[in-house]
Amino acid sequence: MAAGNPRRLAWVLTVQVIAALIQGAGLLLLVPLLELAGVSRAASAAGLMARAREAFHALGVPLSLSAMLVVYVAVVTMAAALTAYQNVLLVRYRLEFVDELRQRLYGTIARAEWRHLLGLRQSDLLTALTIDVSWVGQGTLAVLNLGVAVVVIIVQVAVALRISPAVTGLAMATGIGLAALMWPLVARSRRLGRELVQLNRGVLASVTGFLDGLKLAKVHGLEPGHLTSFDSAIARSRRSQIDFTKAQAAAGAVQFSATAVVLAVLIDVVAGQHAVSLAELLVLAFIFTRLVPQVTQAQSNVQTLAQSLPAFGELTAVIDDCARAAEGELQPAPSRRRPILSDRPLALSERRPVLSDRLCLDSVCFSYRRPDSQPVEVLHGVTLEVPARATTALVGPSGAGKTTIADLAVGLLVPTSGRVLIDGAALAGELIPRWREEVAMVPQDVFLFHESIRANLLWAQPGASEGELWRALALASAEALVRQLPDGLDTVVGDRGARLSGGERQRIALARALLREPTLLVLDEATSSLDAGNETAILDALAMLHGSMTILVIAHQRSSLRDADQVITVADGRVVPARRHDVLAGRPS
């Protein structure tokens, strides 16, 4: 796993080493401490006693059991404090690393081209942002804990080597042999990790599919099928996690038991040969007893890391994939205060929009690729003009390419060939983000946040005043609706606006678009769900805006073309040549 903050990681490692060294010093102090307590007197321990006596003499303190106990308690207390501080550092580093990774993923998704995002499954992105990130967090913690264990093991082995090289060397050789025996379980953990990544994707895909189609599922009585599919998905995921836990538990149990047997044999051999003093033997036993859980924990951390690596790979793959399709760096939108929503008449001279003449599509072709990599041509050499501050209607059958033309016009898609021109300048590079600040769209599939009406409106223009909110609602023929609600602007609309009717959602979405005070307003079947009365009210409101903004209407209903300055017919991805009466307002062919 890559380091997030190198300096912080270096400090974490430094604290780990210092804490381990202090713990090792505490272990070395046990030998002279036990000797002073009269546990044994042996020549083999004379070296440590001599070192202790020299150290106390340098401090001007006579060597005694009481003095040694004070030093030992001080060293252990210092080690405990450093260990506590180290644990906080580990958690902080893990959280910062995972948050940084999540922010990178979120940012690359936000910057990716819309055409690229259309080819991705939303549930896969949700899996990466939630489940995969969680697994990476566990893997990061495993790496950090593994580092702690390794440092502690090295220091404690060094202490044991200082006491008895022969015994420690034999123990190390045995431990390496056990680790080699356990390695196949590590490889299995990684295989299970790859399997779990795919299974988690399936679970979240099942959940999102069920929630998105919940209404139809209930209408058609298909809930049992969804439940069966979901139960099957989570059962497979559960089995994979249980298999990993079994592998981890088996490795820990085998290693713990085998290490205990080796420790018992070593102590028996050493004690029988009287190779070390009793005090040293007790300290060695204490060290090896502490090493057993450290080694077992290290083994568990290695398996956890192996399991999380596939999730980390998937996460970085999504980041790299979206980064290759990036549009550029995101810039915060500047505050735009224009007088469209004021009560006084609009003065065009007060506005300086990007579009002052016309928007053109010049021989534009557009295609996308299916999952099987076969390109699908959507537009074929489309050429058309949308005059500034006029209302243009796009008509034609479903699938003709009208919405694709609108997405190209707002800079959401980039032509496969040809150009989109804003006042003669190609819509590319730095002009794209500038242009998007000037546009607003009401899509056919309206989306509202599970928030209040106020929050949904302010999402489009955070600095809008209360008066501007009501003015936008009035223009969208939604003012009376909102005033009749129990909480007015603070009424929560439900998930995706489920507490409102389709027509009500569209009116709120239109008010949100108008609140942006756009240069270009795109209405993609925005009045399709409204009754005749509400549709007329909205069309009357849009008529009031005629001349203040460029309006592009995508429509099937003739009534929506009432105030169009020109009507453009699209069929099979091509613009149908206009006849004279096609461009007369309110009289489409």
C-alpha cells in the first residue's frame, strides 16, 4: 500500500522503533533485577550486572533492588505511554490515508468525461467508494500493525540474542520454518480477497437495482425474486468471509500451538544443560512468551493485507481509469448575481453572457462504445444554429438524438468529430467550464435530493436570497404549490423527490434551473408530466423570459412549441431539412 503522507509515516515508524527499544531495555533490566532479588547467581549474568552497576555509578546512585525497581517501573511506564501514543498515530494515519484515497476517487469521478461515466455501472462506483475503501482501510491498519509487530519482534529477538545466541538462533530457525508452512494460507487469503471484491460488487448491484426498481417490483409482485437474488448474493459473500476467517483462525491456531511446543522443548533443553542462569532462563521464557502472540498477530496481519490487496487494486484501477478520461481540474463556480429574478424588468446591458450571438453545431458526429467495444453512431454530421436569446425547439421520435444534441450543447459530451461553437469559438479547453457556469438543464428524469425544497433550490445557487427562491418558484408555476405545503420551503421532498408527484418534481427542478439565471436553458421534456393548466402556466412563465436567455426545448408535444422561434426536426441522428413553415413560431410541421 502506498504511503499517504511520507512525513507522518516516518514519524509513526520512528515512534514505533523508540517504543520497541524502550520495551527491549525493560526486558534487559529484568536479568539484573532478578539477580538482585536473589533468584540466582551465575557467571553468565555477570556482564549485564556489570553494565547495570556502571550505569548506576555514572548516575551517582548505588545499585540496589529498590533503585532497580524504580528504574524498571519508569522504563515500563515510558514504554506504555509511547505505545498509547503510537496507537493514536496509527489510527490517525490510517484514517487520513483512507480519506485521501476516497477523496482522490471521488475527485476523479467528478472530473471524468460524461461519456466515460455512461459506460460505468453506478453500483460499481458505489462499491469502490464504500466497501472497497473499507477493505483498504483494514489493509492499511494491517500494514501498520505488521510494522509494529516486526519492530517489536526484532528488538525482542535482539535482547534474546544478547542473553543466549544459541537458544535464540534455534528459536528463529523454527519460526522461519513455521512461517514457510503458513504461506499457502496467505496465498489463499489473497484469492478469497479477489473473490470477495467481485461478490461485494454483486451485492451492491442487487441492492441498487432493487431500490431503483422498487415501485415496479411492488406493482408487478416481483419482490420475492429480488429477495431470492439478494439472499443468494449475500450468502456467497458471507461464505467467502467465513472461508477467510477459517484460514486466518487455522493459521493462528497452528502457529500458536507449534510455537508453544517449540518454546517448551527449548526451555527443557536449556534447563537440562544449565547453559544459562535461572534469571536469564526466566527472562528468555518471558520474551518467547511475548513473541508468540506477536508472531501470530503478524501472520494474521499478513493474511488481512493479502485479502485487502485486490480491493486496493480495484480502487486504484477505477481512479486511473477515470483520471485518463478527466476533463480537467475542477474550479469553484463564481458567484453570479444577475437581475433575472428581480421584480424589475431585465436590462440586457447588465448581463455579459458567454453567448451573445449564436450556438452552432458544425458537422457534428457522436458515437459511444458498447461493452463489447463496438461503436454506436448516434449523430451523423449534424449542423444547426441556435440563436442567442431565442427559443429553439428540437422535435423528433424517441432515440433520434435530441438529448445527445442537448448534452453536446451544454458541454457535457464532446463530439467524436465536428465542432460545437459558442459565438464562433470552439467549445473546448478552458471555455467548457466557463460555458457550464452559464447553462442550466431540466432533464427528463428529474432528480431531487432527500432534502427540503429550500436545500434543493440552494444547491443550484447557494447565495440566493429568500425572495429569489420565491421568484424562481413563481416563474416555474410552483409558488402556490410550495406555499400550500405544511413546512413551505422547508418541506422535505423524500428520496429522489418521492413525496411529490411527477409534475411537482418537474416544477421544482425548473425553479432550481431558473435560479441559476442561465444564459442557456435546456428543457428536456420538462413539461411532459404536467397537466394542461400547469403546462400553460410554465409556458407563460418561459414566455416572460423570452429575449433574456437562450432556450432550447426538447419536446414531443405540439403545445410545448407554442413560443418557439424555430423548430428543428431530428430523425435517425440527422437534422431533417426545414421547410418554411417549420421555423414559424407555434406552427411546427
